[in-house]
Amino acid sequence: MTDPVIRALDESDAHLFDAHPDPLNAAAAHRRTLHRPDWKRVALRDGTVVARGAWWGGPDDKEPVNINWFDVTEGEEEAGAELLRSAPWQVELEINLPGDWRDHPDLAAAAETRFAAARAAGYELLVERFLYRWTPDLGLPERPGRLVYSAEPDDAVFFDALRRIHSATLDAHSLKAVEEDGLDRAAQEELDFFHWCPSPREWWQLARTPEGDLAGIHIPAHNPSGPTIGFIGVLPEHRGRGYAYDLLAECTNFLVEHGAEAVTGATDRGNFPMAANFAKAGFPVVRERINFHPAAQA
């Protein structure tokens, strides 16, 4: 067996990326995602594509922020690993899967092939996440009306709220950021992400109780693929009252009132309270995402 050949692609040979089978229907997950041809790479053995990866970033990003499409032929785990190892960018890997992949042996086998290749390349599992998509036929979640919402132009107010929220969080990415760099850095990373989103800064919302106490924040946003629940966070001293649902309902209604015809969202599988809130608000799970990160960043 000949050694695999790893190739970066460009406009002239971008068609090679589509020559790989797609048993997990990743193309459906990425139908609204734009990938740059020169951020795509394939592994070929005897001229046949046996692994592929698409690195992704926003339209103004100079380098990719993650790998969000990664496929490997069964038995070609090492070729997939070399595809990742040899890339000039060592960034987080997202493996997008059908929501019912665990229930189908063929889908589970295809997923495990990708996981094995990622581990062989030195990536470690970070978190498994539910991906949601609300559409109008599901009906808008009713606003409970318990909180008062307002815009706030001062980033420092959101920064302080994020520090308090991240001091007691179930989100794996936030926990990793806090562990590695502290609360200030974790809060700043969130702010940087909100600013990166191509949606108006004026959309960011504070949520207060009728007495005027700050209870939480919600960020209605657009990412490059469309309207999304950018962030939902309740301050620790106000938890246990179900306010996360209030924020989610408000965020969804806000986006629809500003023209959204569908709204996406995500939460960690282990964040049972937030998963329950998405279910209560009528958001179905449409896919799952398994996040790996380079071990060197652990």
C-alpha cells in the first residue's frame, strides 16, 4: 500500500473535496456554511480521496478558527491523522453528526473512525454538544414576562456579568478558558466572540428583575450562517428561578422580530438544565457536535 498524499486545495482542484463519500450527511449540516477552497485539505491514496478536512473562519479572519468538516474512510485513520497533524493550523476540531447517530451501527462506526483519527493526531475530547434549530412551524416560545430587558452600550457591564456567570458555569469551553487563563480571560473571549459576530452591538441585552437587580444577559446574534442564540447567562445569585428559560424565550422572540426565519442554538450534553430549557422552548435537536482540541493546548 502506498503512503497517503496530503494535498491542500485551491480553486482549480476544489472538486476533490466532494469526491469523498458522506455517510454522516455532513453536507446537509454545512449547506449554509462557506468554506474557502485554500482552507480545504485532502488525503489521497493511489489517487482516491480517503480523508478530507475543511478549516473554517469568518469572512474577515486571516486564519481559521476551527475545523468544522472532517471525514475519514474506515481503515484510513492514520491518513486522517496525518491530514490533521500536517496542517499549518492547530485549532479546535468539530465533528458534526446526525442527532440519532448512536442508534445506527453504520453511523456510529463512521463517527468512531473520525474520533480515532483525531486521537491519533493528538486531539483530545473536549465536549459533546446538542445543536438545535427552531423554525416558525414550531411556534414561538411564550415570554414569561418576569424580567425587564434593556440594551447597554458599556462593554464593562457585560464583562462584569460574564465574570460572575463564568464563576459557576457548566459550559465546557468556559470551564477550559477559566482553568487555563482565569475569569478575566474567559469573559474577554466571550466579548470578543460577540463583537466578531456580524450582528449589531445594540442587540446585546441585560435582564433585570422588576426591582432592578441584574439577573442575567442574553445575546441575540447572527453568526456567518444565520440567526443564533449567541449567549444565555444567569448570574449565580439568581439561579434556581428558571430565568434561563425566560432569557431563551426573549432571545428567540427578539431574533424573529428582527427578521429571523429560523434560529439555531447549542448547549453541552452535560448541561442538563439548559438542554431542558431548549426542549421547553420547542427547539428540536437536529444534530450533535463532538469537539476535540489539540492536546498541546490542554
